[in-house]
Amino acid sequence: MAPPVTKRWCCVLILIFLSLFVQSSTAIYCGAEDCYALLGVAQDANASDIKRSYYKLSLQHHPDKNPDPESKKLFVKIATAYEILKDNETRAQYDYAIEHPEEVFYNTAQYYRAKYGHKSDPRAVLVGLLVVLSAFQYLNNVARYNEAIATVKRTPAYKNKLKALELERTGGVTNRKKGSKQIDKKLQEELSNELDLQIKGAEKPSVWDLLGVRFILLPYTIIKLLVWYGSWVWRYKVKKAPYSWEDASYLTRRSLSVPADAWTNLDEYRKEDLVQKRLWEKQNLENYFAEMRKESKRRR
């Protein structure tokens, strides 16, 4: 346990440390002097009185009219005091610091926020943010896509498909001459461009997928969605019309939680079979899952 003398000295040091900060919480505005006193006005003076007093004192102590070095220093202090008191927000912060000197960190933060805070149009900030995010998004998508393409091109399946396409283009004849290596490489590049590479999770980058473009098109997207929903309600809820093939496919895919690209890769027979089961109806979907579970157990 620390002796009482040690505790007393610790308390004194803490008080001294805090007192230094308390003094600096108001001194950050006009130094050790009072901003109102520098302009010769009371704290409750209005904006006109402050402006009038500033112009009077600035003319009196301007370096061009008063060469005295001390007058020049006073002119700088007067200009600083006026910059603080002419702005209603900064003046309110200064008044608060005078009345609440114990709130050191809050007063300091408010001062530097007002002095160095970047006062920009929020719309410009939003546009800039969207542009930056869209640029990073596009570069990231391009890098992921190129990496995925390079990985696919190293697989045996891709090489076999490329070989088959080369034989089809050349009529089953390959050039085996020594000088044909560059020609074959060029031909492989052309054939590679013809191959439609469907890579899940690394689709070819498109500007329409960028965050900024989607944000710009958001009103159009919302209107389009509302029109689609209204048309859906009118056609299938009010008129009780049968579902079209596209809409039935959409309901089936949504019921099974199948991604759009996976549904596209299904063969047409499988799609038709699933659509005919009317899986968007709860009972049909439960029966389908029950059949799938039975089939899975049977195979085991």
C-alpha cells in the first residue's frame, strides 16, 4: 500500500497536468488573451458591433499605417479574434469553452473540427466516393476474372476442348513443322477467344455491375420493379391467368433457391420436369423434397 505522502504528490501532479490542459482549451482560440477583449467588445455584443470594432482597430494597427512591431503583433491577434467571432458556429464553440473550461478534450476537438474540417458539398463527396469505390470494384473484378481464366486454361478439360476446336478449324490436320510454333500459338489465342468460358464466381467484368452505375440507375430499377410487380399482381392475382413458361421457371428456381446461372446450365428436359411439378406450391415442394430424401437413402 502506497504511503499518504506519495498519494498526495500523485494527486498534485495530476492536478497540475490537468490545469495545463484546462488553460490550453481556451488558449487555442486567441492564445492567453480573451478574443472579446482583443476587439474591445462585451461577450454579448452583436455581429455589427464586433465588425465595427474590428475595422476600427485593424485600421489603427495595420502595418502600413503603424510601423511599430508591437502594433503588427496586435494586428495579427485582432484578425485572429475576428475570424473566430465573426462565424456564429465558431463563436458559440468559443463561448462554450469559456463557460465549460473543464471539458478540455471536447472543446479541443470542436476547435480543430471547425478549423480543419473539410467543408464540402455532401453530393460531391458522395459522387467522389462512388467513383473511387467503382474503380476499385472494377479493378478487383478484372483481376479475379483474369486469374480465373488463367486457372481454367491450365486444366486438362480446357486443353482438350481447345484441341478439339483446333482440329475442327483445321479439318483434322495439325501443322507439325518446326517453324509453325508461333503460328500455332497465334491460332491457339484465336481459338481461346472463341471458347465461351463460364466461370462461376468470376464473371466477365461489366460496367453495368459497378456500384456507381447501379446507384445512378436505382430510380429506374425501382420503377421497373414496381411495374413488374404490378403486372404480376394484375395478371396472376386478379385475372387468375396461368403462369407463362418464364414466370413458372422463375417461381421454380426461387422455390429451390437455385442461382440464375445454375438454372441456365440445366438441360431443357430437367427444367421442364421441375416446372411441371409446380414446386412454388408448398405441398408440392414438400413432396419433392421428401422424394429426394427417399432417393438419397435408397442409393446409400
